[in-house]
Amino acid sequence: MRRQRIAGWGQYPVTEAEVARVRSRENLVEQLRRPGPWLAQGSCRSYGDACLGTRVLSTLPLGHLLAFDAETGVLRAEAGITLDEILRFAVPRGWFLPVTPGTKYPTLGGCLAADVHGKNHHVDGALSRHLDSLEMVLADGSTVRCSRTEHPELFRATLGGMGLTGVIYAAILRLRPISSAWIAVRTLRTGGLAETCRLFAETQDQHRYSVAWIDCLAQGSRLGRSLVMLGDHLDADLAGRPNPLQVHPPSRFEVPCTLPGWVLTPWSMRAFNGLYYHRQWGRERRAEVHYDPFFYPLDAVGRWNRIYGRAGFLQYQFAVPMARGQEAVAEILGRIAARGAASFLAVLKAFGPADEGLLGFPMAGYTLALDLPLREPGLVGFLRELNRTVREAGGRVYLAKDAVLEREDFEAMYPGLPEFRRVKREVDPENRFRSLQSDRLGLT
């Protein structure tokens, strides 16, 4: 055990924890037989306090590929392997992740514990939809395999369960076949939120990937103006490259230090948003791009979270059902713009039907994610006010990015919570698996 200061990617909150590195399944069982509480931790790419606890089991040494079927794309891997490592192995062999978040550096176990989604949820659902089974170590040190047919209740509770049901040791995942590493992209510029939502509705059955960057500081008739990006995997013969299955390069630049707070201001963000929106003068542009800048644009800059200064930042992401989605998104964007809350990352996506995890985040509707610097006075209280708007619209906040949600709102947002609590009581009656987030939300 080593005592150290830890934080999620948003650098808020920061806490001290005893950290043990787990190097094998046997080592994991041995650690769990010691007094807790415990929390499995990957590469700390969740934003708030979901990955933080007083005693942490780092799964990063469990980063091995265990088996791969080159004909079917079925992969068995330890939980500590990162998406970056899976891509480096799979892409040259003609396979890709079936679902990926906006960064390639989380671990596989962390992605399953958060049941991550991507730009293709309207077509392919969350990552769990492509999962065959999990190998887990429970609170009493016992090992179990769970799937849709073996211990299905534990399986559903673990997907999106934020590590509170047990430690994922390994997983079997079905990859997607590709013949090139390139994406055909259409980018359409919209004048406001209504046009953006209409574009989503018109193109959902035409493209596998869709996402909109939103100028969250635009107001009035320009509220919700966007660049909507629609993408599909490009066939090798159409890509026309000598190495059509080229893997991504390493990051070429890293933010060398934590930047001072004056770098990001409402004025600088308004200028950035305006320039970014007008980088495309025509309504539509077509391009062929490598998967790396399409799926992982921020990964090009290492340690980009340092841009937000010592206070860190909050990523606020919510989902609202389709019936009231546009109205709720418009209200929240209007309040953010009026407040002048600075965010250069504001991403809107359309979700398909909800997934099977008891604490799964997506629902048929819209989801908006924003990065907000924490130095702004009253930001936490402001976001809690927005939570009530989301709750009244029948929506929910994403636990993998949350640091401010209150227990009452959480319990109203997640209808699968009673069943999740029942499963957790069965597999972890003493709450040996807990996090700062689970304590805050009344789960432990």
C-alpha cells in the first residue's frame, strides 16, 4: 500500500488514498481478503469522484490481452488494458471498438463500470451491448463469471454500477470489422438548436456516427448553433491509402504545466467559439479523416486538463427524453449563455433506446456535455439548479462525470436504483466496495 493524493480527470475533488497495485487475479483475491473498504481504479479518466476512495486497487498492471479470435473479432482481455492498447492491437488486424467514448485512454474495466456510450448510440447502444461476459472478484474474495445467462442480475448491476458490485478482472468483448482506419465525415453548420435537432432526426438512419459541437455562449436566435458531424467507416478501396489500417500516432504535444486561471475567461471562450463555428463558411463540408481526430480530438494534446488551472473543472453531462429534450436543452443552454459560463467543449448527441444496466445513463433522447472551469464562484450551486431542471424533464446526470449531484435528485433520476441496491446488498452486504461518490449519493 502506498498513500498518495488522487483525483479524477477534472482534478476535483482531490483526496488522499492508500493505493495498492493489483498484478494478477490471485493478487486481487489476496488484497480483497484484507480489511476494506476498497474501490477498483483504472486510469482515472472519469471526471468527478466516482474513481476516488480511501483505499484503492489500481488495476493498471492487469493490462493483458488474454485471447483473440481473428475470424470473429471476439476479444478476451484483462480489465486494466486501455482502449488505446486495444486499438493498437486490433486496427492493424481489421477490427475496431464497437463503441468508444471521446478518449482512448480509459481502461476496459472502467468503461464497463461506467457503461460508456459513443457517437453511435442511436445505432449500436452502449458498450455493454457488445459484451459477452465478465469475470469478477466479489467482496468475499470469490470469483464469478456473469453474463446475460449466468448471474444476469449481477451482470446488469455491474454495467454502469461504477465499481460498487465487485472488481472486474476480465471481459469478453465483440469488436467491429473494418477495412480501413478512415472515416467519411459530413460536417453541417446550423443556425440554431431547432435546426440541429432536426438534422439529428433526419440523419439517424443514414449514418453510424453523429455528434454536434455547440457554441454554448451564443444567445437569442443563435442559441444552440452547431457544427453537426456525421461519420461512417470508409472501405479500404475508397480510402485509397497505401496503409489503410494505419494505427493512430502518439500525442505530439503535452501541456507542460498547470496554466494560470486567467487563460480561460468568458471573453476568450466566446472568441474561441466564434472562430471555431466560422471555421466552416459553407453549410456542408465533406472530408475523409483518420479515426483518431474524429473520435479522440482532445487526445492529441497530452494532459489537456491542465488548461483549466489548479482549481480544476467539472464536466456536466445530462440526458433528457425526446419528448421534452429540445425544450430542456434550450433552457439549460440559455441559462449557461446568460451566466457567461465558459466552455469550449459543448457536445450534443442523440441517444437510442436505454441499455440494460440498472444504473445505465443513456435514454432515448438528447445528451449534452460541457466542461466548466471550477474557479467560477457559485458554479456548484448553479449546476445543482440545472439538475432540478433535468429531473423535472425526466432526465438524468451521468455518474461517470458527476461531482455535484445530490442524493434526492439521484434517487429520482435512476428508476433501476431499488433493484441495484438489492443486488449490492446480496453481493456486498458490508459495503466493502465504496467511493466518495457512492457515499455522497447514499449508495453506501
